[in-house]
Amino acid sequence: MHISRLDIYIFKLTLSGVLVAAGGVCLSIILVDIVEQLRNISAVANASTFTALRFTLMRTPGILELALPFAVLVGSIVTFMRLARSSEIVAMRASGVSTWRFLSPVAVLAALVGLFAIFILGPSAARLNLAYETQLQALSAVATTKTGEGGRTMMWIKDRGPDLQLTISAEAGSAGQYSNVTLLAFSKTDSRFIARYDAQSATRSEQSWTLFNGTKSSIGAEATPFATLTFPILKDRLEDNQKNKDATARAMSIWDLPRAARDAEAAGGSPQRYWLQFHRKLALPIALLSMAMIAAVLSLSSDRFGHRAIMAAAAIAAGLLVYFVNDISGALATAGYAPSWIAAWCPPLAALFIALATVSYREDG
């Protein structure tokens, strides 16, 4: 396939428009998200504005993944408006260049962006989102109080292990070091009290608590000393309630969704939301291509009487309409009224076919 200078020029022009649009959309969402993060950590000791900024940056790839369709739509609109304003589209058509010719680089870019989102951006966003949830959970599980002589700072920390729920009271330390530690262990299944551990010092890592030089006390037994005890802790994703399962499925990598669907089905739950997100991620290149083709209607609009501005507004409205239809079809699939693959693939395919038919009608009659 021959790649001409015209193809490269339109490709670069569209890419710059998409990057600017993606940056603008992400920036506006980030400004709102950082306020939400400040609210989340407002009651957490040792948390600052930089903590909220770090959390927001960890969520940025996920935000970008959600904003990609609108970024491609707005970027394509900007590209076509720039070409039309400088009469480049008129010059190309006058020289015998077909509309399909100068739309092909835009279509290739949309497909490449979709593949990038599937194989690189999505998995990266899933890993960072999991790290964000883990760190936020660790921060929100810690409470501090001033107590004792000199106003010593005591920390209350909640953790969970494979079989135990742990509640720890300790004098605040640094770099995972604690002193005057009291650890209460409860059964994970029925919340039954197991034992109390008092230690002179302890360390906490991402995998475990380690207590040094203490005693173990349990109901009906004498206190026994110990030199070292280790309690493994889990830092994987907490089980989600019904309200945020959809958000969890959206944040997962495409590689993890089939396993999550099978696990949900084996546990007696519905796998539909996971299969829906799996097919939506697969259909993302089609969705981006449909947004680019919706914007392509601008290239054939008249410049008189402000028609181009009207068509730009119509393209944005069409993109929002596709988004809402996609959301409604997803709700139907989650409720079990439609197969997940139909709900994921039909809206972007319908939008693409309608846009192609409109361009074809205006080009060929």
C-alpha cells in the first residue's frame, strides 16, 4: 500500500488534534478528581495535597481510557474544521482526491489508538487503579489519636490476613516501624475473638506484620511470651458491593475480565457485567472509528450561513447520543435483557454504518 505525503500530513494533523483534545478532556476531569481525592483524605493523618495529586495521577490512565472516544471525536472535528477553513479540502477534491482517500488516515489513526488502548493503556490503567485502591484503603484504615504523657501519637490500623481480621494499636513510627504494639486477632469467618498480642515493637510491610518481644493472651489460657511472630496480610482488591461492581469491571484489564466472569458465575453471581466490559474493550477501535466518521461529515458541509458550526454541534450531539445509547444497552445487558456482546458491539457498529452511509450519500449521491 502506497503512503503519500497527503496521508502522512492528515495523519499528523489528526494526531495532534486528538492529543490536544485528550489533554483538555483529561485536564478538566483531573481538576474535578483532585477535589474528590482531597475530600477522601481530608480526615487522614499525614496525608497532604501531594497525596491527593499522586492518587489523581494514578487514576489518570483510567480517565484517559474513558475519555478516548470524545478525544477522537473532538480531535477529528478540529482537524476537519482546520482543513475546511484553509480550503484544503476544496483543493484536494478539486485535484481529484476522493473523500475516502483523505478519510483513510483518520480511520487508521482511530484504529491504532483503539489498539493502543486495548493492549497498553487499559492494562496500565488497571494496575495503577489497583495500586490506588490499595493505598487509599491503607490510608483510610489508619486513625491517629493523641494520648498519654507528652501527647504521644497512637495509630489504629485495620488489616486482614488469609484467615484473620487484624486490629492494631501502636505508637506511631516511621518507615513501617512501630512501638508499644497491641494486635487483636479476630476470625475472618465469624468475627470471633482469637487472641491478643502485646509487643515492644513491630514492623509492617506490604505482605505482613512482624511483632518482636511480646506476649500472647487468649481466652482460657495463660499469657505466653514470644520472640517473633509474623502475620501475613492481604493487599488485593476488596470484595466489591453491588453498587460499585460495574466500576470495578470497567477498571479491570481485558486479560482479567474473562477470569472474573468465570469466577462470578462459579460463585453464583452474574458474569454479564464482566463480559460486557470485555466486549466493549474489544469494540473500542470500532467505537473510535465511528466517532471519527461522525466528525467526517464536517468535511462535506457547506461553509455558508454558519453550516460548519452547525455540523460541528451536530457531530458532538451525535457522539453524546452514541454514548447514551451505549450506556442504555449496557444497562440492559447487565440486567439480563440482552446478550453482552450485542450490547457492546451494536451501538458503535450502528453509529459507524450510519456515518459511512452519510458520507457515501454526500460523496456519491
